[in-house]
Amino acid sequence: MAPPLLTLTDISLGFGGRPLFDGVDLMIHPGERLCVVGRNGSGKSTLLKIAAGLVEPDRGERFVRPKTQIAYLPQEPDLSEYSTLSDYAAAGLGEGEVWRADAALAGLQVDGASQPATASGGERRRAALARLIAAEPDLMLLDEPTNHLDIAAIEWLEDYLAQTKAAVAMISHDRAILTRLTRATIWIDRGEVRRSPHGFAQFEAWRDEVHAKEDAARHKLDRLIASERHWAAEGISARRTRNQGRLRRLSALRAERRAQIARAGTAAMALETGAKSGKLVIEAKGIAKGYTAKPLFRDFSIRIARGECVALVGPNGVGKTTLLKVLTGEVVPDQGTVRLGANIEMAVFDQNRAALDPATSLWSTLTGDAELGVKGNGDQVMVRGRPRHVVAYLKEFLFDERQARGPVSALSGGERARLLLARIMARRANLLVLDEPTNDLDVETLDLLQELIGDFEGTVLLVSHDRDFLDRVATTTIAMEGDGRATVYAGGWSDYRSQCGEVAAPQARKGSNASARARVEEPAKPAKPAAAGLSFTQRKRLDDLPAKIERLEAEIARLEAFLGDPDLYSRAPEKFTKASEGLAERQAQLAAAEEEWLELESLRGA
């Protein structure tokens, strides 16, 4: 094997208190494809910055093989010193190399003449990627490269990285790109950096295996401590005197147990559906909207029923967020009508995190009311109609007590997303509006959010560029294809692509200058017929329904047993009424679930 491009030896770093990580050894060889995973705040970005030479560790050595060029993609690139995006992308290149930056900008569909001050977050992100690609480094350190990118740009980047000869170490929440590209995994967990020779596709199985071994070792240690403690309490004095070594061993065992760092649990997120909305949630007829004579969408109609998860996809700037606001009544369409159903209780997750004031503490964010301009000063937060202490509720979302009084500005992107989810989930709602909810979330929180949406009995409107997430949760996809076109498809991202056909695909790059060539489109392929049988979403729903039916049957049995008490009505009429309503509701849910299961089974058989 060729000598490593980068070697980190015995790296330790802390910002006061417990070290972020200690004694880290890491080597990256030519051509390697690594993903760096871990909980938000575990130190992923910091480790990449140490690898890039941007952060000095407290202890340890960083060695770069001579003549090795390393390029780092920050989450927030600084373009303030440049007049155009093209100038930024070409910085550091010679006159004969500027074409590489222009070609990369073209491939990422960026207007190089745009000024950084007026560029969107996605455009700035693409310019930073173009600069990195044009530099043709030996090692790319990519910190969330897909944030603010639309799916077309993500796929272009994915194709480029699949063919580059450079080594790549990448942090990303996009499971699809990690699964396709990575061949090894770096996992940062409670200050320890572990390495697996397998890519992200096998990460969850590896993580669960490590946790199972830890649990077994901890259980064994606890039993040993209990045995030694019993001996110390029951042994006679003389025996105790002769066995000071054993007492010292007990003390050492206790110290070892105290030193073990407990795993951070999964955020205790929960959604509670509010009052049931009408069966029809949103009906749009012939709506249109545009700005400065440019149509975002026109003559668009849709009926959204209770229980659907409708995803909006399309390039950045095509009008997804505007359509979302029109459908929810926040923006009035230029033409057509939008009608909201009865009993709508809406909760909104904003991609810009506008609901969070950076100068406000986490405490005030939860206890106040930003919509009314009321600052929080109490210690209680109403969580789905029940009072909770604000610190206890924050701990459920993996924040500690020290962070509670700190400002929102001190949080990472993933922590801000969790805080906004905490605000939303404190409310009852039957319509969730989620605009880019997956940005910055770690794998565990992303998995939990996916499960919550899958189990949510209300309706969900979703904007996302995460293809894997869309496949797992969406029942309907609205594809905004530009030029005012918006088309409705059944299922998630893969279902949409199979129905409309691949309209364009990148040709394989050839030659040493492939990294700088613009993406070349193949002729449009004829549309493929919809796949027979069940879609991805329907298959997942069919797999999940038996467990739901079993749960409903168990709840019905418990309620029937409770209502079987002949004295219940006279003793507690309110409980009797509530239980009766709950029984009727669950019986209706069971009938609907059984009917859905039969329908899906018949489709699968067909």
C-alpha cells in the first residue's frame, strides 16, 4: 500500500472540561473514501479542521506526505473578499488553470458573474465546491458538501466524487451519497475515534454491535463490583486486613465504572396529533404564482387528504417554498383558489430557522412565544397541553443544563434543528409543514424523525433534497420542473424517477482533465412505465401495518377490560366517557388499518 497522505498521531483536544477526543490515531491513504460520522457536537468538523491544519490540537502530531495538496470545504465559506463567485472559485489558480474553475461552476450550474453578497446559500456552497474541485487536490476534506444543494447538484457532485482519483473524507447527513461512495467509516463517539474498513452502508450494524459489546462488558463489571462490595461488607476484620489488595481492586473497579462515559441517548422526540382534521386537508384549483413576470408554477391543482405525506422536489429557486406557502395559506396565489379543510392545527419547520433568535437563550426560546413577541421568563414549558420543566424537556432533545441558559448562536446547525423540533413537538398539530428538516441532523435523529413522520396520523408537507429520506416517508411527490411546471406523482423520490424516466445522465469522464469538464447531458430517454406491484413507500407501509394492527388490538383489549367495570360510570363518569371515545377511535383506526392491509396485499398479489 502507498504511504499515507495524512497521518494524525495521538491527537487530543479539549475546550475546557472533558476532552473532545483523546489519543486519536488516523491515517488516510491515496484514493480512500471515508465518511466521518457521529452525534451533533461530537467533534466531526473539528477533526476535519485538525486534518486540514486549521485547528491546532492540544497534543499530538500531524504529518502530511511531501507534495500532498489538501483542500477543505467549510460549512460556511467566506466570500467577502471577492467581487464575483467566479473570482472566488478561481482564486489561487494560474492563468492557464482558470478554465477548471469555470468548468466546475458550469457543471454545478452556478452563474459565476453573481456577486457573493446577493448569492443564495446554495450558490455560495456550489462556488466553494467549484473552487475545491478546480484545485485538483490529493485529499478532499468535505464538511456537509450537500447542504443547500438541490438534488441535481447533489447527483453531479456524487458522480464527480465517484470518478475522482483523490482521497475523500466526508461529513454528510445525506445517507444516499454516503452509501454509494464511502468504503471506510470513521466514527467519533464519546471522545473515542473508531475506524471500520466498511462504508456507511454497514455503519448501523457495526454501531449496534459495538453497543451490544459495551453493554455486556458494563453488565459484567457491575456484577464484579457488586460481588466485591458484598465481600467488603461481610468479610471479618482480620480477613479484611489481610486482603487490602482486594479492597484496592474494589476501589479501582469503582473508578473504572465512574470513568465510563454513558452513551448519549436518542432524542426523546414525540409527535401528538391534535384534533382530527377533516378528511380533505388542502384543495388547490388552477393556482399560479410568479415574480417579475417569471412563473414559478401555473394551472396547478391538487387535493391532499388526511394522513398523506406530500413531498416537494426540484432545483433551488424553482419555487418549492413559495408553493408550500401558497398551499398553507401564507401566500395568496396570483390565480386560482386554495381551500384549507376543517380543524387545521399547523406546525411549521422553517429551513432558515427564522423562528430562532440567535441572541435568545434556549430557555427563553421554549418558554416564550416568538409569534407574539413574548420573552420567556418562567421555568415551565407547555408540552402538548402538559407543563414540563424547561431543563427536563431540553434534556429529552440531548441538551444539557449548561446550554439551557446559553444563546442560540452558540449551537451547531444540528443542535439548532433539534431545538426547532423541540418547539414544534411541544404543540399539538395535525398538519406538519417541514421545509428542509434533515439539514445538519445526525443519523440517529434523522432515523427517529423518519419514524415519527411514518407514525404521524396527521398530514405532512415536506420540502427536502434528501433522496433516501424522501423514499422512506413520502406518499406523494410534487415535482417542480421549471418553466412553471409542477407535476404530481405517486410515492417518493425513486417512484417519481421511475415514473417520469431519467431525463438526463452524466457521461463518464475520461482523461486527466475530467474533474474540470462541464457535465454533458445524454439525450432524453423515453419515459419508463410505472413499476408493477407496490412502490417503495407502499411496501414499507405493508411491512409496518401488522405491528400497528397488533398495537391497536392490544389497546382495544385494555380499554374494553377497563370499561368492563360495572361501577366505572357512576364512580368516574369523565374517565368512562374518555375511555369510550378512545375505544371508538381505536376501533375505527383498526378497521382502516385492516382495510389498507387488504388493499396493499391485493396490489402485491396483482
